[in-house]
Amino acid sequence: MVDESKGSTSLERLAEDKDLLELASAEPSVSELLRRGLDWVTRIARFDLATLFLLRDARLVAVAARGPLANAQVRGHVLELARFPQVRQALETRRARAFTEEDHTGEGDPFDGVLDLPPGHSCMVVPLCSGERCYGVLTLDRAECETYAPSVVELVEVYGQILATALQNAEQRATFERMHRQDREHARLLESELGGDSEGILETSLSPVMRDLARRARQVAETDTPVLLLGETGTGKERLARAIHRWSARADQPFVTLNCAAIPAGLLESELFGHVKGSFTGAIKDRAGRFQMAHRGTLLLDEIGELPVDLQAKLLRALQEKTFEPVGSDRMVRADVRILAATHVDLQQAIAQRRFREDLYYRLSVFPLRLPPLRERREDLAQLCAFLLAEQVRRTGRRGMRVSPEGLARLAAYDWPGNLRELANVLERATILSPGLELGPQSFELPTRAHQDVVPEIRPAVMALEDVPTLARVQREHILRVLSLTKGRIYGPGGAAELLGLKPSTLQSRMKKLGIARQDQFVIEGPR
């Protein structure tokens, strides 16, 4: 308990008290803040009753009380400001005041009818004001007939200002959280309208590969493990990333994306980590980066294979330590972010060419997921067309569009080098041009792509008809020869895929189709 004869010393201690500074800057709820505030006031002034009143229109409503005289009646007490001009004056002047017996003449004691306090007892009213706002008052009452010393009044007045600042901070945090929840709800609604809810089409796919992919994606979504999404351009890597986010415990938090190939190299660091005012020309104010925006949520680093090498080291550090420095700042910022990365680049080849750091690769590829190209899941064409046509309604205004069986056959005969993105474009173009609701084979404008490979001329006079091999046989024999040369190795520099000019996944798919068995049969042993 404070010795009231040493008010100036107590005022100095008040300014240095770490607990009080914590009270002003912490993030408790308003009710917890009020409770702690009353507990703290016991350190600076003696009282038998301390009561916190919050201002509601023209009334003061008691919300918390401490001391031997505190009871249920006190905690529910309401003061009409019109009946107590002295209390109203304390609020208007924003100055704490110790009351004497004469001050209560004419208006009575604020606790008349609630407490039986002796005439002339000690009492004090402390306004709780911060900025342009007054939140209420703190009243201190003591059964002793002795006025509070001016030094104590000054001390409690400073405390009242600190408590009001804490209340203001708590109110602003509550407002920010409410707006943040509204923004998240709006974002989810917008995503739904834009066709973002594609989880169903993943899990109901007719392709066994896609169903297995969805099952594994659901499993890893429940963790915070980094996921590397691989696949050709347009296979739906961002859609899968959004599905993983929605399946995760972070679904109510932000989903933030950054396309590493779409932003100039000089601006990427600022986009990732943010910057402070004056850190470079044009930095006129502090700006949060994608890591800060995604705090407690998910960050998708799309086209991660295009990230400049010098920035890869900084990204690796941020992933390992969960801290980073904004551009131009020497202050570390902490962010709790779940990382998803996507690329169509062969990262193993990029590592061999020193375009991608091997340690970053292993940090990101804890759980790789490879999306198959559309040509390897043609059985899903009907479902995909229905989904994409429904998704495009908002842009085209054409409801009820469908693809006829003959139209599906035409689509199935095409190789789709642009995958889902190309299919979506073809469908949208056909929807705009079609007079009816059904899209037949004549509705689709599919490009004809000339084969780049030079096929050697076969002279009928030299080769008998029965000696002409099938194309599948020629491909099988050529692949077998190349696999023998590489001792069965498909991936990496000098691997069969690189020699054949194919992606490893394409080569494996073709091997399976041509009945080429395990790779280990091609290992050529040396002489014994």
C-alpha cells in the first residue's frame, strides 16, 4: 500500500512501473483489463471501495468494483450525470478531484441508497479520458473522514489516463478484429462466387491419380508442413493450394499469393517482406509484405522456380527462423505462416544449373504433390466442362450451357498443352459464340499444331509392307535404347527424359503405356 505522505516518490515509481506499462500495451479483453486495472490501483491509494463506471449516453454504469464495501448492488449501480454536476464537471475538465463534505451538499453522495457511508468520508472521482474520448470514471471511497492528499489525487489521475489509454487500445483492437472477420467473410463469399470451391471436383474425379492426389492433399492440409505443388502450366496448382488452405485449421485466416515470375526482381524482396518509409525511392510510407499479410494463414509462392537466387537465401532464413527484416529496417518481424510453393519448372535441373538453391528445395519439398496434365485424365473432361461452364456464368451471363457427347469426343481428341487453363478459354470462347445452349464439335476452335519432329522418309521400294514397324514399337525400342544408355535413370541432367526432350512425368506415363518395366532392369553391370 502506498504511503500518502510520499506522493512524489510514488509518482516517479508509477512512471517506471513495468507492470503498468504492460497493462497499457497488453491485449486482454475489456473485462480482463478492468479487473487488472482495479487490482493495480490498490498499489497507489488506500480505499474501502474502488468502482469503475463506464459512460453510456448520459449515465455512468458501474461495471467493476473492489474493496471490503464492494457488493452486488454497487456493481449494478447507475448514476445519472444530470443529478451529479460535480461528477460531470470532473469529466468535462478531465481532472481528478477529491471531494469534501461541502461538495455533496445539494446533490448528495453518488452511493446514497446503496452504501451507508459516514458524513465527511474520503472520496475521489478520477476521469478516464484518452484522446478525444471519455470512457467513464474511477471512484475511490474510504470510510475515514479524511480528504485524499493532493499528491495522491495527482498520482491516481495519471493512472486514470493510463487506464483510459488501455481501454482505447482494447476498443480499437475489438473494432479491428470485427472488421477483419467481416473482410474474411467477404473474401470467402467472393471466392465462392468466382468458383473457388473446387474441392468436390478433386475428390470426385474419375481419375485414380487425381483421387489419390486429393486424399494426400487432405492429409497434409491438417499439418503445417510445407507443400510443393508441381505440374505443367495450367494444371490447377493454385486451385489445389486454395483447397489445401480451406481443408486446414487456418481456413479462417488469410490466404495470400505471390507470383514470383510476375514481379520485377528489384521489387520482389519488398513484396515478400515489406519495407519501411524511406528505404528506397518511392517508399513514402511503411508497407507490409506478403509474409505479414499472411500471418496465421497460408502463403502461396507461385512460380517459385523463377525466384532470383539472391532472394532465395533470405526466403530460406525466413522459413527456418519464422522471422525477417523488412527492407530498410533493422527490426526483426515474426510471422506465423504456412508455406505452399508451386512451379512448372524442373527444380532438380534448376539446381544442377545453379539457378535454385538445393537447401531451399529440400525445405520446400517436404511433401511434393504432382498434378497430372489434362491429357492424362481425359476421363474427367465431362465433369471439368460442367464445372468450368458454371464458373464462367458470372462473366458470360450464359446459364445452362452444356457440351454434347459429340463435343466431348472432339475435346477428348485434343492434347491440351495448356491444360485446364486452355480448356477454360476454349469453353468460354465457345459459350460467347454459340447461339444455343449446347456446345457441339463445331463450337470449338482448337488449334492444329504441326509436329516438330522430322520423320525420316520410308521408301516403299526398299522396305516390304510386312517389315514396317508400328509407331508404338518404334517408340518402345527407342526409349529402351536410351534407358540402357542412362542405366535406367530418368531424372536429372543426362537422364533419359532430358535426352528424349520429355518431362520425366510424360516419359514415365509413356513407359507405362508401352509396357516398359522397372528401371532397374536397365542397369548395366561392369566386368567382374
